[in-house]
Amino acid sequence: MSYSVEDFYPTVAEVDPELAGILSLELERQSSTLQLIASENFTSKAVLEATGSILTNKYAEGYPSKRYYGGNIYVDRVEDLARDRLKALFNAEHVNVQPHAGANANAAAYLALLKPGDTVMAMRLDQGGHLTHGSPVNFSGQYYRFVSYGVTPADGDKGERIDLNQMEELAKAERPKLIVVGATAYPRVIEIAAIRSIADQIGAALMFDAAHVAGLIAAGVYPNPLGSSESGRNLGADVMTFTTHKTLRGPRGGAITSTSHYAQAIDKAVFPGLQGGPLEHVIAAKAVAFLEASQPSFAEYQSQVVANAKLLAKSLEIEGFRIVSGGTDTHLVLVDLTRFDPELSGKEAQEVLDRAGITCNRNQIPHDGRSPFVTSGLRFGTPAMTTAGMGEPEMSQVAKLIGKALRNRTNDEKLESIRQEVATLCSKFPPPPFA
Ligand code: DSN
């Protein structure tokens, strides 16, 4: 008897109507409200199918041809496919597609490059850095000694850039073993060459956390920061970690690329250092996403993501908001609410926008007087709604809806009518899996 893969996919509705009901509500939410969280996207149907595939049944500890379990003849082919495609996508000497998430990828990079207690220099969390860049509540801040750099003061569209002078002084004073760049809320391109030269002055390794911008890099709309150890002096990062589900538009997960110099250390750190069995169904979906990201249409998509973010920033400025760094070079826009209304916190603004069908997240802004739980800012991103087909005219409409909702934040009737406007707009742009 032979089976086709379809035989293995009874619907959730048949097996578990309770869960199916919740999934339907979430589907309705995703397709009738605006998804403006900068770290989210809509994957393709092919990525969804691979993520839900029978590969979830298989244990495969180890790496292709070096597994600790039998029966991996096809799993090896899947993981090799993902690795080869990722290598080509980023022109990388070495790749590891097993990290379960971006945080795991960062943990593995630290495990490969550092010993507990070593000094690491990374971006301040309130100026764009990530929890895994040394937050005291995260393993990174507990096992390593982090020192932090920040951004320059606000100065129209020239300020709030990574402060290279501060970075150089701090590097010379603290002599970190590793410098980490890359951020979760930094809208500008990071100039890797200048930072590489700071790292070289003190003999530090350089890691680029590309969680947010990996898709932009794959498409060539953001410079590839990964260096090479095969061409003499390394002019870029030694290691690049990233997530596969943000701008890269794949399944939830992480990955690492590095120069060949760090290949063995990275692989040993991911397994057996940090993780057990790899999620081969997710690795299959990563393979699909890497293939999709290598197509010309993906480059067009990412150019539109950036064009939409630039227009969204300009339109929000017209609505009376201050835009951190005066604009954006990427997929994200960081809004300072204090000029719009000093009384309005990021927390309240996020909750009001949720009621109006506009999903985003509150975020600290540089030198924020409010805590990370409250904040004075909002972060918006264009990857998801660009996938759904929105362009610049819609971004200007979205900015107006945001301004209108926040100006009418105590008026329930007004918020409900904005929610209807949002639903009408979204109905014209169904994301691909629902189209
Ligand atoms: N979830 C990521 C982001 O939103 O940027 C951080 O982990």
C-alpha cells in the first residue's frame, strides 16, 4: 500500500473542534486587523505545510551523516537542502540551521565564543538592544559581563545613530572578548566596517545579530555584514545569528552563519552544547523559506517593505509624532510619543490601537524616562502588511488611522468606527495563506 502525504492531514476541526474554534478566531484576527509588529510576517502556504509535516515525528540528534539515531536518510537530505540554500543566500562559509529560535542562536554563539564571566560589549537595551544582549534578567547578563554602548543624541535625521566614538572608547577601556551589534529597535543600517576596525584594535570577535534584518540582507537591500576568513583580513562579522520568521518570512526559528574559522565551535555549541533533537519539520520549512528568499520577487518584496516603512515614518511625522532618528533605512519605524502627547505612554497607546484593530508593540525610545513595561514609544514594522500587498498609498492611510485612534482614545464609538475602517482596508489585502 502506498500513502500520499495528504493521507496524514486530517483537519484539526475533525480531531479537536475546541482548538479549531480558537484557530478560526486567530485567523479572523490576523486577516481583519493590521499586523504592524516589526518582528512578524505572514509565511507562504508552502512554509506552513512544511512546518506541519510528518518530519515532526523524527528524532535526529546530530548533523547530516553524523546522527545518533537511525532512519535519517531523508531527514539528512532535508537538512542538507536547508544548509546549502542558506549558504548560497548569504554567501556564507558555514551555516547551522538547527537553532530553535533567535535567542538560542545567540546562546549558541556565546557558548562557542566565550567562557562564563568573559566581557562582551553590546547595545543598551533601552536604545535598541535585545534581551540576549546582556539583560540582567536573561542568561546572557547572568553568565557574561556585559558592557553597553548607545546611540548619539537626537538631532533630526542625523542623530540617534550608534555612537562609534563611545563604542571605541568603551572597547579600549573594557577590552571585551566579543562585540555584539544588531538590534530589535534600531531603524538604521549598521556600518559594519567601522565596528570591525574597533574589534580589530582590541582583538575582539564580532557578532552581528541579524534577527530583524536577515530578510533585507538576503534580498540585498541591506549590506551583508558577514565577513570571510578565506580572503585574508576579515572585513565583516565573524558570526551572524538570526531568526527565520521576521523579515525572512519563514517558520519561527533561528539560524547561524559564520566564517569557516568558527564552524566547528558553532556546531558543537548548538549540539550537543545547547539543544537536543533538531526540529526537522521546521528545518524543512526553513529550506522552503530560503528557496523563496532567493527568488527575484523576494528582492522586489523587500524593496517595497523598506519603501513602505519610509512612507509610514513620513506620514506619522505629519500626524504629529517624532520619529526616532528622523526616519528609517529598514522595515521598522520607532515612534517617540512624547511630542504627540507627553501624557500618552507606549502601553496606553498600544492598548488603544489594539481596540482600533491596529496591532503593534510598545517600545522604549533612547533615553526613555519610562520603564520597559510602560515606555514612551511605539514600534511599527511593514513586513507583514507588505506581504499582504499593501503599498505606499495604504501606508499613508494607516498613519492617518493611527493618529485618529490616538487622538480619540477615550471615545469608544470613534475607536469602533476606526476598527471598521481597518477591517475594510484589510479585506482588500488578504495575506497569501488566506487569499
Ligand atoms: N520578539 C523580538 C522582537 O519583537 O524584536 C525580540 O525577541
